Amino acid sequence: MKRPLQPEMISSNETAAGPEPLPLAGVRVLVADDSAANRRFLEWCLERAGAVVETVDDGSELLGALTVPAGRAAALIDPAPADIVLTDVEMPTLDGLTATRLLRRLGCSLPIVALTARAAPGDVDECLAAGCTAFSAKPIEAEALLSLVGELVCGGAATLRSTASGSAPAPRPGADVSDAASAAALHSDFADDPEMAELIDVFVGGLADTVSSIEAAYASGRHDELGRLAHQLKGAGGSYGFPSLTDAARAVEAAVRSGAAAGVLEAEVVRLAALCRAAIRARGLPLHEGSA
């Protein structure tokens, strides 16, 4: 897995011209994502590149950030308060693609990048049909995303662009959970990066409550909620250096979507919970609920 961008934003070999400019200096980015972990990671990446970032929780708040009431309808804020929009596709209240369609109907011409953990060809086509300018797969690969944002803001793109690096690996239905998986410590791929340490601690610190919510949703038969929680973790895990969390969450989501047998779904939920607890253990954080 490619490491997240670790820019030496200020050149160590300063010249008479002064420090090297940040690649996205002054670019205003509006981010919409219902996952706090994803918002936190995106904000960190973009601000380190010099961008000015505003985050909102869903498509309704995204519309609110770009429009004002106009009689019984709405009108775009002019001038626009952002240079580019990054929006998650699956969000409660109002999803990212519906928000994009509404913005395009109002005449919004800003570049809009769809962020989603679903990267099948049909999903890309759906983003394009909704009016998105570009597509970026989750987990977020920081370098590729920053390059895409810079390209779109500095000249735009007439066709759909993608940062997807390939097809997502297939889930493992009914995967067994080994004793080693539940006992071992799961370390982030970025554990040795001091600049990522605080971000990883915050993400892992929230996993205890995430596990409790996942297990409660499964136990009570709230499969829609279980799928939503798994989808969020699928999109965030790899961004923080935990690709196995992304894979396990993908398997849970796939089992929910396919209506898999109870034993298959249970095995995937147990596997995901074990991996989350292994990640918590590796950071020396409490395993009990409320450790976020």
C-alpha cells in the first residue's frame, strides 16, 4: 500500500526564492462525508497541502453550504464559497449523488469529486450520470487525491477522472476467525510515521464504540445499520493503514447486501470485531465501550 502523502512542504534546501509553495495553497475545498474518521483524514491531508477545508456531515449540509433560500426554491451562493467539492456517495438524510444532481440543476459548475468505497464500473457510471466531475475510491490514497484536486482546480477536467487503482479484492464469505486473529496486535502500516501518530490514535480510539455498535446492530437484527457501519469502516480503515479492517468490513457489508446465511454473516461480524480489538490492543488503548 502506498504511504499517505508526507510532504516536506517546506524545502530543506531553502534558496533565495524562499520556501517552496504548498501545492494547494489557498484552494478552498468543501468536504461532505458522514464518517468523522474520513472527514478528519481528508482535512489533515488537504490542509497539509495548503488547502482551506470546510467539512459537512451529509448531502443536506452540503447543499446548505453552497445555496441560499430564494422564495420557494434555492439559489447558488455567488461567488461560490468553495473551489471544489469532495462528497461521499452514501450518506444519510441526503446522499452525495442526489446532492450533486440538485447542485447541477441549479447551475453549479464547481468540480465535484465522488468519494466511495464502491468502485465497480457501474458505480463509476452512476457518479458520472449524476454530474460528478471525478471519482476517487476509498480508502483514500492521499497523493493521488491531492494530485486530482490540483488538476481539477487548476484547469478542470471535461471527462470523469478516477484515482481508483484497481478492482477491490473479493470478500471472503464465511471466513473463519482464527485464535491468532483475535489475540494478536494489529498495527497500522503507518505506525512508524510520527506525523500520523495522533491521527491513528484518534481513529483507533473510536473503534471500541464502533465495535459495540456493530455487535449491537447484528444482535438486534438491524442489518441496514450494520451495513452502514461496515461501509463507513471499509472506507476509513485503509486510509489509516489498516487494509485488513477494510477487507473485513467489506466482507460484512457484502454479506448484508447479499442476504447471506446467518452463520456466514455472524462469522464475518466476529472476524471484523476481532480485528478492531486487535488494533485497539496494539495502540495500548482500552477495549471497553466508551474508549473513543
